[in-house]
Amino acid sequence: MSNEDNEDNEDLDRSGHPGSSVAARLPRWTTRQWVAAGTAVALVLLLALVLCGSWIFARSTSINNQLVDRSSPALIASVRLEGALVDQETGIRGFGMTARQEFLKPYRDGLGRQEAAERQLRELIAGDGESLRDLDKVRSLAERWQSRVAEPIAASAAPTALAQQRAEEGKTLFDPLRTALTDQQRHLNEERASARADLLDARALRNWTFAAIALVILALAGSVVVALRRGVTNHLDRLSADVRTVAAGDFDHPVTGSGPADLRLLAADIEAMRARLAAELRHRDTASAELAAQAEELSRSNAELEQFAYVASHDLQEPLRKVASFCQLLERRYSAQLDDRARQYIDFAVDGANRMQGLINDLLAFSRVGRLLADHGTVDLEDVYDRTLYTLSESIEESGALITHDPLPAVEGDRTQLGMLFQNLLTNAIKFRDPDRTPHIHISARQTDGNREFAVEDNGIGIAPEFADRVFVVFQRLHTREQYSGNGIGLALCKKIVEYHGGTISLDPHHTPGARFVFTLPKSS
């Protein structure tokens, strides 16, 4: 690769995109322009050869036509003319010797054939001055012989005597005529031989021209292959090798360009994309490292949280139990010495300790969702429902609640957490019942796109629509503890369990009377 190519690629690395000095220093011609120029040159060359071949072919055809249509027929006509004149001379000589009329027939036939041969020959040699002069000379000599010898003998009543008188003159006049006919035929033969030689030369030139056209076509085809190989394919191979190296994972390997402008511009675009991808990958690696550090920190924090949970479940609850126990012991042992206000204070202390213990237990259950209780598998919700009813049997019996349900399917999840979900929702439905009517609770189930949708609805006191989101927040209560017991953590726990299983939970604001909680769970695979 040339130094100019390397400098262009260094410019691309510094600029980060193909629109800087690289594009300004690219070759002016693209692959399409090179192909168009090469095609134009090839077409011009082929057109020149075709025109040359056409001219040679036309010339060869013209010479061949001249030879076939003029030279050979002209020579044949000249021979016929000679034969006609010789027949005339033979007929007159025979008539002069015998005075028999049948000898005049060759003479008269010869006159007709002479006229036809002269007419044909004159048409064939039209425009040929030398041949016309030869024909005029032959005609002039023939007319002289005919007027001085042939016609007088043919018209004479005593042809024999006249023939003897003019025998020497006739020979003297007919010999130049023979010589003129010989010269005419020699000239026509020379012309025919020249035309034949020209025809052979034209055919040879035509063959050489067509061979040259074939060689030029082969050379052009070879040149196209070599040019494509050196001008396009080799550069594409280098570009492909660089791209494969990057695709194999070496994202710091530069993609260099060479060759025509469009290929170098393509390489510049790929190099810019590689640079952006490399930057994104470096950013991803940095983010992954930070994420790993955060995960490690989160793991450490979870370990500390578990340690805190252990302390809260043992070390914190033990003093609370002692406070409650000693307060109760104090009340029993010194009951006679305590007035009503003192007993009330002791009841407040015991109740506060018990509520603190309940709050700690609820917080522990809330924090353990998704951490300690993660025994995932296929859960039969019919079995979970039966166990939940068994656990709440005392509350159900006390409230007189009527609980019904649709057939419950199996889902993917944690059995313990799903039991807590159903228990909290049913407990809320029983707790917040309307004192003026029998509690009626129904659990429905139906199939949705990829999930199972469940609803727990009751006919209790209900929840105002403006509190639909607030009820899922930890420690958010809508009623005082004197009205309804609890720590305000049940629905928050339900939301955390559902979201841990990849579902959603919400309050239906349009359900009346009572409340209707709708949640989704993934179906069993």
C-alpha cells in the first residue's frame, strides 16, 4: 500500500469520520468512472476495427463484383466478337471460292452476333477509356474490311472473280483486325488479372483485419480481467481482510482503503464505524467494570443486610420480649399496689413492645423477598389456595366470610412467597369487610398473552381511587390502628412478591362495592 494511502488512513483515524481531508485527497475517479472510461475506449477501438473491416469487406465485394459482373463477361464478349468476325471472313471466303449461297449464312449470322457482342461489350466497359478505344479500333477495322471486301463480294453476281481480285487486299485488311482483337483481349485479360490480384489482396487484408479484431477482443477481455483484479478485486480483498480481522474481535485493527475513490470512501466509512464501535466497546467495558464493582458492593451490602436481619430477629427482639415480660411480671406481682393509671402505662408498654416485634417481623419478611426465599418451580395454586384457607380458617369462621374461586392453574414461582401473596390479599379482604353485609370474596383466573391474570375481589368497605397507588407503599395506612390493626406493609409485600415474579399488581378503581386487586404471574412452561 502506498504512503499516500497510509496518510489518508491516519487522517481518518484522527478525524473519526470520512468527511475530512481523506475525502479531499481521494483519487478523482471512482470505479464506475474507470469502468465507463475503459468501456468507452474499448468501444471506440472496436468501432474503428469494425469500420475498417466493413470498408475492407465492401472493397472486397466491389472487386469481386467487378470481376464477376464486368471483367470476365467483357472478355467473353470480346471472344464472341472475334468469333463473329472470323465467321464472317470464313463465310465470305467460302462464297468467293464456290459462289454458293449457303456460305453467306455464316457471314450474315456473324453480322448479327458481331452487333450483339459489340453492344454487350460497350455496356460492360463503359467508363474504361482504354477498352473503349480498343473496341472502337476493332469496329473501325471491321467496318473497313466489310466495306472494301465482304459487302462487295456478298453483293456481286460473279463473286469468284471479285474474290480473286481482292484476295490480297482482304488479307491485308483482316490481319490488322485480328491484331486489334488480340490486343483487346490481352488488355481485358490484364485487367481481369489485376482485378483478381486486387481481390486476393482484399481477402487477405480482410482476413488479417478480422484476426486483428479477434485478437483485440481477446486482449480487451484479458485487460478487463487484469484491470478488475488490480483495480478492484485486490483492493476489495484487502478491505475484506481488514473487516474480517475486526469482525474476529480485533476492534483496534485499522481498516485501510486503497484503489478507486468509492472503495477508499467505503473503507473510510467502515473505519469510522469501527472507531465508533471500538469507542462504544470501551465504554461498555468501563460500564461493565463499574457494574461489577457495584455488584460487589451490593453483595457486600446484602451480606451486611442479612447480618442486620439476623441481629434484628434475635438481638433486637430479645430486649423487647424482656420489656414485655417484666412489665407483665411487674403488673402481676405488684397488682395490689398499682392504680388504674399505672396499669394503663404498663399496658401501653407491653402493647408497644408487641407492636415493635410485629413490625420487625414484617420488615424481615419484606426484606427477604427475592433474597432468601427463592425456591423456584412449578406451583399448583389450588394447593396454595387450600393451605391459605387452612391458615385463615379461624378468621374466616369468625367473620363468616364466603370465599369462592375459579379453577386455579399452575404457575412458575416460589411456593412460600405465593402463599404469602394469597394470605395477605385474603387477610385484607376479611379485615376490611363491611359490617352491614356478609363478606363475599372471589378469586378469578384467566389466560392473557403469555401470562396468567388473577383478581381478588370483595364486597368490603373498598378503597377510594385516589389511594390506588398509595396503598402499595410501605407503612402507608388509610385507617388508624384503633380502627384496623396492622403495620401498613401487607400490600407493599404483595407488590414486591408479584414484581419479583415478573408480574404487575394494581387496584381496579372501577370495582364497587369493595376492592378488586388484579395481578399477573407467568404461566407454567
